[in-house]
Amino acid sequence: MQIETLHDVMQWTKNMHQELHYFAANCAQKSDSVRVGLLLKYISEHEKKMAQVMKKFEDNGNSSALNTYSRHYYEKFTISIHTEGEHPFEKMDTDEIAIVTLEYHKNIVGLFEYLQKCSCAPSVTEFLDNILSVQEAEGRLLARNMKQIDDL
């Protein structure tokens, strides 16, 4: 995906959440462990919800903020997901899955924090503040709920 504007970053973020949703759902079906399966199902649903939230930000965002050029910011923070063949979740226990999932979220938050620090326009800063608030709150919720599932 070619990243040129903040709108592209939003699409990329939505796609990242969707990919995590699909991977977790697929791995949950293949898991032999009840706990791992429950955790992956939860992660899948959480990521599906986050993709929908990012879509709403994209659809309802300030057009001048979304059209802000952001290519050089994104290039410093590329994040990739293993997309071909077997996903690493299939060989992980619940702790490892939680760590990897939270690392994805930490990287997404880091990207938006970096974009926010580089922003000069108030409309862009406000837009990024809102995204960061949601991403951080959902990251905390994800961590707490994954811990509760692991305690089962």
C-alpha cells in the first residue's frame, strides 16, 4: 500500500486491525487448546471492532486533516504482519499471543504518537489526539481482558 496522506495511514491502520482479526479467527479454529482458542476468538472480535472504529474515523474525519501529507512519517514506522502461510499464533501459548498482539498495538500507538508530534496544524493534532485516545484505551482494555481469559 502506498502511503501518501493521513487518510492512507487510516486505511492502513484499519487494514492492520482487519488482518489481525482474520488471523486470530483462523488460528482460533485450528487451536487444540481451549484457552488459546478463547483468547484468539476474543482478539479476533476486538480487532474486528477496532477496524470498524478506524473506518468511522476515516469516514467522519476532518477532510483537511485526512489529506495531510504524511509519507515520510509512515516510512519511519512500518509495521508488518506475517500474511502468507502458517501464522505464528498457531504455535504460541496464551502469554506469547498476548505479547505479540500488544506489540502490534504498541507499534500502532507509536506511529500515531509520532504523527502527532510532527503535526503543526491544530485540526490534524486534534484528529490524532482522538485516534490516540481510542487506540490507547482499547489497548488497555485488550490487555486487561486477555489477562482475564488467561486466568481461566
